Amino acid sequence: MTEATKITPELLRGMRLPEPSGSVDKKARGSVLVVAGSVEVPGAALLAGTAALRAGAGKLQIATCSSVALHLGLAVPEALVLGLPETPSGGISPESADLLCERSKRNDAVLLGPGMMDKEAVAALTTGMVNSLEGPALVIDAEALVCLDTLREPLCRREGRTIITPHAGEMASLLEIDRDAVEADPLATARRVATEFKMVVALKGGCTHIVDPDGNAWFYESGNVGLATSGSGDTLAGVVAGLVARGAEPAQATIWAVYLHGQAGNRLARSRGPMGFLARELLAEIPGIMAELAPPR
């Protein structure tokens, strides 16, 4: 098995994204359900949902806390926004798992985790959804990652239809090991989780490693420090979900998303400095980078 393949424009041109024909409707471009946000961090759902649309998804639903749903609906008029019961701490109640799994049947990809802060509630909601979700691809990010070690069996049953996007600290919490151990050999750690849990892993860092359930690996090392900012991970997870929804295979979508996210950061760093841009500004750069890599018409 090779160590890892570098992600380059040439590699991406050899794994072209699905392109809808001119006659399709928005449903044919793929539907995404983003389960995200809290009273404290409602903007994570906005970033992730908008990123999914920028990546080419045709329809967006956002499920979030009821007290912020109206505001989010006004901020993202393209989305159907569903207000869910809240915990006393301002998180999404775990009792919403069945409703979300039922609603997921009408979507091609589900993103779970950005901006969710109530740790116990997030773990219970994630457990309920992973155990019951059928059909769509599932992208798991942020706090929803930490409880996955208890969900190996249902994740393996999904047979590669799950994608996780942890940084080193989240991966350490998932495996209950020191962060230093993850950072000492990130590729081996990502490969271990990908093969044991039968899912695609994007282990974020100065060099991001992507590994599929068969152990095949890719890496992207051309990002910059400006991407280490609030909301950046929410944006990346949304791009992954959007690409999967429009028909890309899970590993393909993750490889493309990591490149698009990194290159968007590089463009902004050149014009504003490496620490002079916000995560929301990545969103406007992504479609242009995709267009540059698309085959000529």
C-alpha cells in the first residue's frame, strides 16, 4: 500500500465531479440536510449550509434550535429551516433524532455537528441518528465526533457512506489518546480509524490527510494559517456534504473539498494577508476554483 498521494489540480481533473445537464431541476442537483448550531453558535449552521450550496447542491434544509431558526431562515433565504426542541443549555434536543432520520430520507447527504455545544445532548443525538439513519451519506464534524468510538458497529454497517472531518484534538478525544500521539503520525491514525470504522477520514492540520475505508490515502499540504480560524471547519464540512449530495463518491468529495477549501484560503491570503480573512469569505471563492478545474465545454 502506498503511503499517500498528493492532491493536485491534475489529480482532480482525473476524478471529475458529476456535472448536471442543463435540463435538470434543483432536486437532481442533490439535497442536503444540515443539523447544526446552538443558541450560542447559530452561525455555524449558516456557514455549513451556504458552503453546501456553493459546492453545487440544489436544495438545502437546516435543522437547528427553535429559538434561532427564524433568524437563520432570514439569513439563509435559500434554505428550508426547521426549528427543533432545545435543551436547557441551548442545544438541539436528542429527542429530535427520529424526526431527523425521517426527514433525512428525502436528502442525499446529511451533515451533523457544526456549532453544537451541549456535549451530552450532542452525543445522544449522534447516537440516535447513526443507529437509525439509512440511505444518505453522513458527514460528521465537531462535537458530534467525540462519541463515535461507541458506534463502531452501525458505522461499519454504513460501508463507507460516512465521512468525518476531525482536527487532531477531536481525533484524540475520539480514540481516547493524547493529541501528541495523533500529531506524531497523523496518517497512521487516520488510516486506523478509516479502516476500523469503515468510513472516510479527513484529519485536518497543516497537512490534511484523507483516507478511505480500504486504506487508500491522499494529502493536501498547501494551506495556510489563515484557515485556522473560527468557522473554517464548518465551511469545509459543508463543502463535503454539498459535493456528496450532487453525486460525488465520499472519498472523491472529501479530496475535492479539502483542495477547494485550502485554495480558497490561499487566494484570500494573497490579497488580505494570511490572518486577514474570515471563514465566511471562503464561500465566495469556492465556485470559481471549481470552474477552473472543470473540463472545457
